[in-house]
Amino acid sequence: MQLEVAHDLADRLLSELPDRWAHSQRVLAQAKLLAPDLGARGAPLMVSAVLHDVGYAPSAVDTGQHMIDGARYLARLGWPPLVCSLVAYHSSSEWEAAELGLSRDLAEFERPPSDLLDAITFCDLTSGPDGALVDATGRLDEVLCRYAPGHVVHRAVAAARPTLLAMVERVELGLAPRPGGYPM
Ligand SMILES: [Fe+2]
């Protein structure tokens, strides 16, 4: 099954980055909560979720923009275009690419449907760097603290923040009530 293959691939690629792997497993868990409402598109969301940060793997690093590097790596392995697109565009990718002069590289990939982009961004931003559940506002604040103000990630996330929080809010508003509520 494609999700099992994706899970094993991410596990292997991120074996030297245990926090990234813990984070990625939480992103997958969040995607599993959203998948039932997405019909056939739930599967590519879950596959993209577990693979979304493989661009940090030493064997995938190229430009240093991990969303583009991950998407290119997966495209070379033959993963479906929708999976590659979701990895390429997740979270603050478009802002980081602009900061780095890599917008044309990102444009190698088609921009994914906006509701799926909202979904993977929600999953990423509600998953902490060590795999804990977090709220998106705190998560973005943590990223802004982790990277110095002059760093490209800091600048990109600062610019992207209102849009990213709106994406997360759209997903939250569409969530069906769940016993015990959603942990966010
Ligand atoms: Fe992530």
C-alpha cells in the first residue's frame, strides 16, 4: 500500500533526524483525522503528510529549500504529481522560495488544490518540532524564535503568518465535531 511505502521511505530518510521523524509522524496522524472527509483525496494527503519533510534528509538536500528539494527527490522516485505538489508548496514554501530566488524552481510543480494545501499546512502547523500537538499560533511563534530575524525562514514565516493562520482556520471551521474535541 502506498502509505506504507511512504512511511517506510520517510522513516529511512529521516533516520538521522529523529525529531523531524517524530514531527512527520504527528503530521501523518493529523492527516488521518482529516482524510475521512476528503474521499479519494485523503490518501494523497496522508502520503504527502508523512513525506512532507524528506527534503531535510542528507541525500535529498540540494537547493536548501526543503520543500523544493523534497518534491524533486520524490518526483525522481516516481511519486504522483499531486504528492510532489503538496510537498513542494506546504506551509511557508512560496514565501521561502521568493526569499531565496527559487520561485521558478518551485513553479516546476503545479500548485495543488487550495483545500488540500490548507489541509497539509494545518497538519504541519499543529505538529510541533518534536511531534507534540501544538496550536498553529504557538508553532509559528516557535519558528520565529528558533530562526534569527535576518534568517530567510524567519522573514518568510513572518510574512506568511496571517495567510498561514487563515489556512489553518479554514480547516478548523470545516472539521466535524469529534468526541473529546480536536487536540489543537
Ligand atoms: Fe513539517
